[in-house]
Amino acid sequence: MTVELTSTDLAGLLKQKAGITVDPLELDRPGATFEEFGVDSLGLLAVVGELENRHGLSMTAAESAKSSAEFLQTVNLSLKKGA
């Protein structure tokens, strides 16, 4: 069974780890960037760290994602490869 991170999952992680509330539908908006939601590099690093701990995989490539779409794509590719 392949695990996939959804925009709803990401919104929950952003709230939990970065203290930022984002509507999951906004994360799905084309061109949506973390900067416009107020998510800084430390917040994103905390989310990546949580995902690495949960799945036992390195996801350092996701740390440099500028958009939610890029982040989800990178994380889900890592999850797929690690499955």
C-alpha cells in the first residue's frame, strides 16, 4: 500500500509544526507559495522533519520547495520510492 501526502495532511502539519493555519484548498491553488502563507524555512524544516520521522525516509529535497505543489510532488515521490 502506497502512502500519499495530501493537501489536507500538509495543512495539518503546517498547523501542528509551524503554527500556520492554511485552508487545504488554498494549498491546491496553482502557483500557491509557502511565502504567501507565511511559512518560513524553519517551519518547512519542521514539517519535513516530522515526515522523515514518520516514514523513516530522507526528504531533504522537499526542504527547498517554494510551492505547495512542488512540496507535495517531492514528498510523494520520496514516499513512493521508499514503499
